[in-house]
Amino acid sequence: ALGSGVSQSGNRPPAIQRAVVFPTPLILSGPIAVQIEADDAGRNPLTFRYQWFVNGHRVDGETHPTLAPTLLKLGDKVEVEIVAADGQTSGKPYRTEPAIVGNTPPEVAKVSIEPTGSNRSEMRAIIDGVDADRDAISYTYRWWRNGTLVAGGDTAALDTGTFSRGDSIAVEVIPRDAGGVGTSKLSVPVALGNNAPKITSHPPGKFDEGVFVYSVQAIDDDKDSLKYLL
């Protein structure tokens, strides 16, 4: 008589010792997958069949090793049923322990720097933020000038009027939602360009003995020598 669980060919069905849904903790920043520890006494190559479950319900068509995060939301219970096969026989179905979808920290997909106005006296951070749970995102900023931290806080702009032409400006952005802090992202450094000179004087409102005389005064933040065109 054959022993229990042994086929007529003498091959013992493969067995899954352990399988775990990951990442752990379960967040929606990428595909959901499963890690499998299995044994086959016959040393034959194993293949696996998958069926994913969300909140106890079979998800039709989700029979692959990974599950798209777009199918899930915060608080969902995720399981996967796995069957191992060795080319001759299949083992018993194995159901993973439920994994609960936790808060997914927000991400900064892109950050850049541009002038607020027509000159470079103030620079601002332009941010593209993403939160898989659709939570509101707030940001903290750390501004760098030539590799030195010069400002920080919740202000997306930096006063650069007193900085020098050619200074390298970068901003680090830290995203946050109600559940916690996401990974910071540093912008590509931007070199400050030329600042346009500014006329600071005001023209007189009358003639001086029939002649209009205006002694123009101007300043330049870059300390360049100025020329005038009438």
C-alpha cells in the first residue's frame, strides 16, 4: 500500500511551509507580492498558481504573483491562496495570513525651482506630490545656498535678492500626511542669473529755467557698472 500523500509514481506532493504578503508593513507605494518557502521531496522544479483575495472576496482575474496597488485602499485585508506543483502532482492550497493595508506615506514625484517674478530676487519651489491614499499633503522646505542650509520651514519661497549672481540654490522638500512623514526629495541645483538694475530716483515735475534736468540714480544687486540709454 502507498503511504499517505504519495502518488502511484512514488512522488510526494510539494508542500508550502510558509508564504507572506509583502511589503511589510503593507503600503501602496508599489506592487503587492508574496514570498514563498516551499519544499519538494522529489527535487523537481516547482511552479505556483495564485489567487488573490481582498476583504475575504476572490478578485477575478488576479492570478499572478503580484497585485496592483490601485485595487486596494487603506484598511483593506489582503490574502493570497497558492498551490504548488512539481510537474507531476500538486500540493494542497495554502492561504497566507491576512495583511492589512496601512497608511502609505506621501511622495514628492518632482521638485524644481523657478523665479517668482520677472527677476531672480525670489525663488520658489514647484512640487508634484502624490499620496496613494488621497490624503491631503503638507510640505516642509529646506533651502540650500552653495551647499549651506540658509532657511527652513513651511514657506515654498526664498528671498534671494541679496545673493550673488552664480550662487547655487537647491531645495529639499519633505512631504507629510495625517499618518506620517514621507521621503524627502532634493531638487536639481539652480544657478542664480543676472539681476536687472533698478532706477531708484524720481523725475522732477517742473522745468528749471526752461530746461528739464533729471539726475538719474539706479542700483544693481550684482554691483555691475551701469550704462544708460535715453
